[in-house]
Amino acid sequence: MNDPWKAVLHGSLANPARPGTVLLVEGPSGTGKSHLVAGLRRRRPAGSSCLTLTCAGPSDDDAQHTFDALDALTRALGDPTRTAVPTLLVVEDVHRADERTRRRIRHLARTLPNGCALALTWRPEDLPADRPLLGEPLSCPPGTAVLRIRTGPLPAAAARELTERTLGARCPDDVIERLYAVTGGVAQVLVDVLPVLAGTVLADTSPGGPTVDAVEALEAPPRLAETVLRRLAHLPADARRLVHAAAVLGEPASEAELAALTDLTAETVRGMLLAALTAAVLTDLGPRLYGFRVPLAARAAAASLPAPERADLHHRAAQVLRRRADVPWPQVAGHLLAAGVRRGLVRAAERAAETHAAAGRHREAARLLQDLLADRRIPGPARARLATAALRRIAGFTLQDAGVLLDTLTGAPLLPGPLRAQARVLQGLSLCTPTTPDHDGWLHLERAARTLPDEPGLAARVLAAMSMPHWPGIPLAEHRQCAERAGAALAATTDPVLRAAVNANLVGLLLTLGDPGAEQALPARPLGEYQGNGDAASAGHRARALCNAADATLWLGRYHDSRSFLERGAALAGRHHAGPHVAHGIRSIRLLLDWATGRWTGLADRAADLVADTARTPVLGHEARTVLAALCLARGEWSQCRAWLAGGLAPHPDQQLAPVAALSSTVLVRLALARGDHDDARAHATQAWGRLRSKGIWAWAAELAPWAVTAALSTGDPATARTMARDLRTAPGAPHLPLAAAARRWCRATLAEHDGHLARAADGYRAAADAYAALPRPYMAALAAEAASRCAAGEGEGADRDTVDRLTDALLVLTGLGATHDAARVRSRLRALAPPRRGRPAHPGLSPREREVAELAAGGLTNRQIAAALHLSTRTVENHVARVLRKLSAPSRRDLPARL
């Protein structure tokens, strides 16, 4: 029992000799009173009985039934000859009871027997303010516990759980927050609107759950609307006028503001406000502020007004809000739009966009600017001002919002030519970041670069975007050429914001190539020195530069540098609201960095969260999907591994960012090797290697090379394996990079092992393990140590102490990472290298092979996975498992850990 009152109530019903309990449950309509008492009925002690009655109004035929039932119950409970049976009596909607029913409830409370409980529910807003609940003060027998419970809005966490359970999908935080706000957290309202949202999800062809736009489009559900309009109809005319004004205003208002909206005198406003509060149409929302407890209820009241009256109130609302000391410009702009008033609208919209952007509400800023730019009634000069403001803010918008806004700008005939040209350039830039760039995007930027000879600043931005090396299918030579042209164009401008934007795109290529000019493209000032509007814009690009630097050094194996760049970039982005593009990039880089460096605790949950948060733009979650696939591979969850990389939302490798494509291909090659499908492994490796050869950035081959060489050898193609190893070894710059150097050692060891030079291979794998450990890449270091032990063991011979110690360390690393499949395989090899001493069997009755199979099965591996780990047939493993279960008297595989 989490709440003390539940324990008290339970105690009364569990002990017939204990004094009874009276539970008073009050709360507004829809806040879960009936749900609460239903839970009491379900969880009452065994052997107790329950009776539930619902009060009806005096004119309702059911009122007599309620009274008769209460009368019969009262007589039964008062019968001295009755057998004492604990009883829970629930009377709902007591606010509707007539006087004789209230009198009967008072009598029942006064004579409540021991071992019984009485629960009464009512709505305080429907009870006359000058009358007690039962008409007279409550009187109970001595020792009776009288408890009061007030229901209210759901906690935010409960609202999220209810929403996701109903919709069957994870919802983004902004959707949950907005849904909670418009429903006031009222359970019944939430339950009523969720089916409507579910309908929008089913009708939406795009992936993902509901959107903020869908929440904003919600109307008041019928039950809520009927309740509001019924209560509104019983108010005096001036009170209805005041309520309508509050509904259109849509936020807490003071008496003075309500008077300004309605032209009523202060005295009249006070009286009408009291009437609206008494009728529970309006509520107290703070010190001398009043409005609707549920914003959707306000929408119902506002919608009941004729359109001309509603437009007039919107205009008045804008005027009232302008008088506040801290003007809420977004609301002012919204009211002017709704009123159809153009005077002052553009200025209000500009201030509103600034307010949204300063608070990080980029979506709201984008939506407002879209609405205004689509309005042809706004004069040309004013539209140009708005377009300039929109272009200044575009970096902070989501992909969908930026795309719609740029489409509006490029097709706007009333805008000056230069503004439309700038919009076309940004439209091209949006194709290359942060989404996966494709060939069409590259061609778009090429056309833009050719048409901007008189705009060196814009040309520099376009060319810098084309220099970013992640474009799939574009050779390195073209990126170099674009970078040189961007640098030349940049020399013609001194605009600090433009220079920061161009450098942010150049830094990735420069770091990848080891160019000393990379340092000049990175922020030099301390993070706290960026102030003002110009600096804020520069800071967003500088944050992007640091994140691009983190990404570039990540793929080179410079993990300490990468983490340093990432933390600096994240701090700068957070301080200056760099926008969702940068935020998603930061999360993706951190996932990849933590995966590489062995920070796997909670990694799968964080990756799954990013996949869910990017459901409407799946390409933004591909790095997260790749991390999830790699984790599944290490755990032996092969089907799920493939689903993450080959499902409907996974892009083809030819359409992925080039280094990410190399990593995802590496996982697919390893998966095929683990399954024994060597032809599939070679096919993936060959295709991925071809993409890397076309790109020409061999540093990115470091992830793939060890497994591509293994795949080629597994299909009897040593020539291809040696060519791949040579590509990595002779590529300019790559051998000197830390990750590529470790991979080169692995490849050399793999070739030596294939040629039968096992001692040389063992030394090579140990060197690779040391190189990976120094990066740090603990997972790869452990796998290299396992390979070294395989070679050291030779043809089943023993191994020296160093090999056993290294393999033991590798087992500890893999176990700590949660790589259960790999750990089980290493554990098996370790037992083979260092078997138990004679006379002390690992488990009496089990052969060494049965012991191996038993431990792998106890670790959760399937028969097929055990067969792959021990190089046995699945049928042989099935027989071993059956004998193990019989010898250990284990009913099932789940019992093996305890038996062992």
C-alpha cells in the first residue's frame, strides 16, 4: 500500500472488530474518482463484500432506487442478529443526491458498524458553496477514521504511460508536453482525445507517432464540450460574455484584463467572475489570475461564438496583451493573425520569432513565419522583412519545417530576387546536412555554385557543403577541389557569421586529411565569450564545427580528441540553442563514441531513444540503429541485429554517410561470418570495399578491413584478401592513424594465420590487441586477444601463462561489456587452454565437451549459436544439451545456471 489511507481502509475491512472508515473522495469531473474507488473494490481483502450505488437527481427515476437500496442496507447493517461481514459501501455522485438520500447517508455514517468502510465521491464544483456535502456536518461512531482524498490532474509520467499504451508507440517529449498542457492532465479528457490522435497516426503515411501539429488541431471532445456549454448556458449574459473573452484570450487573465476585453465595469466583472467561478466554468489559476483549467474547454467556449465576435475578441486580446510589462509577442502575433488584422502584425511576428528562438522553440518560430509568408495580403516590403528573419533563423528549424519554409520562400513572387536566390541555396544546403546527402543534392549544389558568381559568400557556403567528405559516391578529389574553391571565395568576405558557417563545413575534411589548417577552422574563443545576436549566430556554426571535428576524429580513432571536441560543441550548442540538427548530431556522435570506447552501460536504451525520437526522419537515427545492431551481434541476437540494418527504415549503404556505411557493412560482414554464411560475408565486404575505393578515404576502411580480409579468406580468395590489406597499408596517411594502424596489424596477423605461420600470427594479434587497447577500443582488443590465443594454441596444444592471462582479461572485458555471445565463446576457449587439474573435474558426470555446451547454454545461447561457437553441427549440440539436462536433473535450460 503506497498511500497511508489505503492501509487504514484495508485494515478496517480486514478486521471485523476494528472501527470503520469513511473515505471522502472529491475532485472535478474526469479526474479519476470512479477509477480510484474501482481500484478499492478490486483490492479489498478476501472475505469482504462490496456494494456500489450512484446517486441520481431528484427528478430522476433512479433516485428512488438509490434511496431504497440505502434504506435496505442501513436496516441490514443495523440488525443485531446479522453475521459480521466486512463491507465496502461506495456511493458515487453524492452531489446529485436529494435530501432524503443525503439523510439516509448521514444515518449510515453515524451507525457505521465495525469492519465496514463507506466511500463517498462527489464533484465540488456541482455542490452549492453554502451547503455541506450531506446537508449537515458529518457524524461518525467513536474511533471511525474519516479520510479525505482530492483527485486532480494525472502526473506527467502517468499521462505519458497512458498515451503510449493507447497509441502503441513511443511519443516525443514535445508531443507529450503539449498534450498534457491542452488536456490539463485530466484523465477523462486525455482518454477522450487519444482515439482522435490515434486516428491521425493511422491516417498519416509517414512513420512515427503523433505530432505537435496534430495536438494543436484537437477540438474539445464531446463530453467536455457539452459540460462546458451546459454550464455556460446557465450563466447570466454578462458572465457568458466574460467567459467567452477568457476563452479567446486563452491564458490566465486578471480582472482588469477581463474588463478591458469585455468593456464591463470593474464591479460587474467582479460579480460575473464570481458567478463563473461558482459554476466551475472558470477557475483560479494563480494570484488574481483566472481562466480555464482545461485549455480544450476554452476552445469549446470560443468555438461557440459567431466568427465576427470571435475575431473582434482576438483583436482586443492582442491589444490587452501589448499592455503587459513583459509582452508575450507570440500570443500577440497569433491573435492578430486570427483577427485578420495586418496593422502591427509583421512587427509582432518578428518579435515573436525572436522570443521563440531565444527559448529554443524553433518549431513554433518556423510555423509562425510559414503562416505569414503564405499570406499574400501582406505587402511586399513587409514580406521581405519576414523572409530575412526566416532565413536568419533557418538553421534552428527541423528538417520538415525548414523544407516547407524554403519551398514557400523560393516560390514567393513578391520577394526580391536575391532573397529567393539565397533561399534556393539554403534549400540545397538542407539536402546535405543533417540528412544523408545523395546525388540529387550534390547536383542541386553544383547548379547553385555555377549561378552565384556575384555572391562569393553564398558560393563559399555551397562549395564548403560540397567539400564535406561524407557524401556517398563522390571521390575525395572533388571534395578537395570544392574546399579550395570555398577558401578562395571566403577570402572575399569578412562576415564573421558566414566565415563561421563555411569553416564548420570545411573542418571535417581538413581533419580527415590531417591538414594543419583544420585548427584555424575551429573556435578559438572560450565558450562564454559569445554574446549578442551576431555572436549567437556565429556560436551556432562554431558549435557545429566542433561537432564536425568530433565526428571526423571519431572515425580516425582519435577518441580522446573526439570526446573533447564533442563536449565543447555540446556546451556551446546548449548555451546558444543551436537547433535540433546539431542536437541530433551530438547524440549520434556520443552513441558511436561510447560504443567504440566500451561505455556500453545504458547504451542500448539511449540508442533506442534516438531511433524513436527520429522516427519521422529515420535517416537521422541510422547511426543509432547501427550501434543497436552491433550490440545485438555481441549478444548473439542475430535476427534482431539484421533487422536493425536491413529493416524497412534502414537506407541502402549507397545512400548512407560514407563512414557510417562502412561501419554498418562491417556489422553485416561479421554477422554473416558468425552464421557461417561466408559467401554473404564476402559479398557485403566486396561491395563495401568498392565504395571505399571510389571514395578514396582509406582511413574509413579501418573498421571494415579485419573482417573483409577474413571474409575473403573464408571463401578461398587470398588474392583479394591481400589486395585489401595492401590498400590499407599503402594508402596515403592511413597507416599512421591510430585506428588504421591497429587494423593493419590485425590484417597482417590474419594473413599469417591463413598461411600457417601461427607464431607470427599470434604475435601480430597481440600487437593489434595492444594497439586497440591504447585507443581505447576494449571490445576489439578482447577479440584480438582471443585470435592470438587461437593461434598460440596451434593444433590443440597448450598455451603459455601470458596467453591464458590475456584471454582471461579479454573474458573479463567482454563480460563487463555485456557481450554475452563473445564472452561465452572466449570462456570455452579459455577452458580448452587451461583445463581443470586432474582429479578435480569441473562437474562430476559431464565430459569436457558437455561442460562447454552446458556453460554456453546457461549463458543464454541457442543451439545454433553454440554450434557456431564450438564449430559443431546443430544436431550434435542438441544431443549434448539433452545429455546435460539429464545428467544434471535440470528440468529446462533455464535451470542450468543454478545446476552449474
